[in-house]
Amino acid sequence: MQITGVRMNKIEEPAREGFLYHLWLDRQLTVNLRTIDGRALEILEKGVRNYDAGPDFLDALIRIDSQLERGDIEIHPIAGDWYAHGHHRDPRYNNVILHLVTMECPPTFRTIRQDAALIPTLNLDTYLEKTAEELEVEMNVSAQPFDCALAREDKSAIRQLIERAGDARFAIKKARFRERRQNEPWNQLLYQSILEALGYSKNQIPFRRLAEIVPIESLWSCIWNDPPDCAQLKCEAYLFGAAGLLPSQQNPRETALAPVVRRYAEELTSAWQQFPLKKKIDSLKPGSWQFFRLRPSNFPTRRIAAAATIVVRFSTDGFIGTFEKAIADVLQKPHKIYRELERLFIIPGHDFWSYHFSFDEAKSIMARGKDNCLLGEERSRDIIVNVALPALAAYAEEAHDFKLKNVILETYNSYPLLTENDLTRHMCEQIFSTPRRPDIISGARMQQGLIHLKKEMCRPEQCDICIHNFA
């Protein structure tokens, strides 16, 4: 495909894409943005960095000419790279909603997807104090920690600042639930959020889509009078079918499956065929799901089975009702509340998925061991801290239940440590000169504070902003 007017006039080499990713995440583009064809643009969410094949950032949210759009973002130093890299022929880029470029870009340039959709293009250089390539020369973009002003404070001041940052992160999550609550009932909102959490970073988007096309009330209405085993099989079938991951949806030759896999697959397929809403559902494509660079125990197949179990567990009283009952049972022993909440999500085993990673028998058999647990303590704690507690705090405010709100805040403040991640390790090295967690980081609230500092505050030469915000 020959595109006219794409070659840019260059004085120097364009900035590296890696630098542009850094620039995109760190710069606040708050001015009145205009795409190269003159449309008004507002950036609401910059998206999540994608380290796999496909667009550079996933699940961004923009407003273009007053129209909200959620999708992916692709970044190129030169606009014509969209075509040079073959993105206009690649369906993986059909969810791109914004093309970010630098260098001199003609107003006649157009970004066209494989599905023939025309998407907006924004020239970053127009809104920077200097061109991207000039900024790259000036800035030492390094992954190494820089001199941290917070590190020079005493331990008491450091603790207080990190705790306040943890409170700020919790407040942001709570506010997001309050905002989303305007458009969704609590059960659907929590169901969707829990499924997103099961998807980790790589499969959040397809899990969100799965929750949208198979609403929680539809699932519950189909199993409300069924015994637990039957309800479990139905939920698995409906979710696997809507996810497009049943063997019959990927490989019509089910007879080629091993006997144990074939029996289970046939049960699922039969239940899926009887799902009342099946004809109304446009199942996800199998390619929507990421398996690459995931631990097999975290494959989306196993997480979907875990989601089915959670759906059944909460079917009697709903999410809020089940949470409230769990808390009421141990209200006189607050230190046990977090254990009761975790118990709702820990799934010790499954007749099939405790021994398989996928429906592909040759690649999926797993030995007995800790990975037999379908959903363990670590992931359950992540769900409680990042979903259940902020959602319950938002619900308590809505219901004017101040007793519940205080219980939730006390539980969050005393919640035990979660698993370390790259962000917390980086900030420990930044502040304490070691990636190993020091004793001062004593619970989930402190870890959330480290994450908030890294994501929202920690920038070279902006230490005063960080310290003054939480002093």
C-alpha cells in the first residue's frame, strides 16, 4: 500500500519507541489537544503497557469530539511506521483508538486499521516544550533509582508518608467504584471487577468482556434451583462457551482428545448448547486470550473455572450480602475478618483443572502439588485488597452504614502483606537502597502506598511534589 505524504523531514534520528513509552506515561497532557485532522481530544486513561504482540498500550480511555472511546494505543516515532510495520493488515490492531506519533507529520496523514476504520492521530511533538528526539538527548532515562529525598527522612516520617499514600490509593479505588456504580448494580460491578482481577494484567480485557456478555444475573437465574455440582458445571460451560475456549469451538475434532478430556469437554459442550442465552451471545475469539509468557497454573482456562466457582458461591446472597454475612460472623474478632473474606475466594481443588492447564492433554497434565489449588491465598488476598475492600467501603458510604465503613477501613489498615511485585521492589530500592522489603513495610496498606508513589508521584526532579502531597 503506497501512502503519500508519509516521509517526514528529519534533522536528527527520531526518538526511540522505548523513550516515547516513557514520555507518554510520565508527561501530563492537560492542554487542549487536537488530532492532526483537528478533532478535540482528551486523555482520560493512558492504558496498560503491553509487553506481548499487538498494540503498545491496552485498555486506554479517551474522549474524541465529546465521544468516549475505550481501546488500545499505538506509538511510533514516525507516522508512516503504522504502514511500514504492517499494522494496517493486522487484525490485532483493530481495537486501536489512537495513534501517537512524533516528528513532522503532515495534516493529510491518515491511520487506517485492517477493518478499514479511520482512527485519530496525535502528534506528541506539538504539545511538548521540545521535540521528543531533543528531550531524549537531554534526559537520562534510566531504570536505575535516582537520589530520593524521601530516603533522607527518618523512619517515622517515611512510614507516615507511605501510609498516607496507601490511603490515597484506597480512596482512588473507592471513588472509581462509586463512579462505576452510577451505571451498574453492585452485583454486576463486583462480578466484573473480580473477573478482571482473575485475568491479571495480560487477560484483564477479555475477562471484562466476558463479564459483559454473560452478566451475573443471567448466570444466577440459570442455576438458582440446581444442586452445587450441577450449578458448577453449568457456570463453567456458559463461561467457557462465551469465552470461545471450548474444544469444539477451537477444534471440531473432539474425538482426537484424550478420554478424560473428551468426557469433560462433552459435558461442557452439552450444557453450553442448552444455555438459554447462547444465541444472543457473540463468543470471544480464542485469540482474545493470552497464554504466552504466563505460568501454566495461571492460564485463563483455570481462571475461568475459578470464576465459575465464585459465581456459585455468591449466588445465594449476592456479593454484598455474602461479604456482610462473612464480616458479621466474626465482627467481635476483627483480626479474623480478613481470613473470612479470603475463605470466600480460596478454591482448593477441581476434579479436572487441578490436574490440567488446558484442554490440550499433551501440554496440560500437571503433577500434584501447590498448583493443584485453583485459587490460592496469594491471589485471594489481592482480590480482597484491590476489589472487595474498596468496593465495600464505597457501598457503605452509599448505604450510610458508617459502622461497616469503619470495619472496612480497620481491616484495610491491618491487612497482612501481599506478594511482592516489581513496583514494590523498585520503590524499596528507591527509598531503602535494597529491593528486599524492610521491616517498616509491614502490611498491605504500606505496599499499596509504595505502588501509589511509584505510579502517581515518583518522577525525577519532582521530589518536593511527592513529599508535600503527603506531609
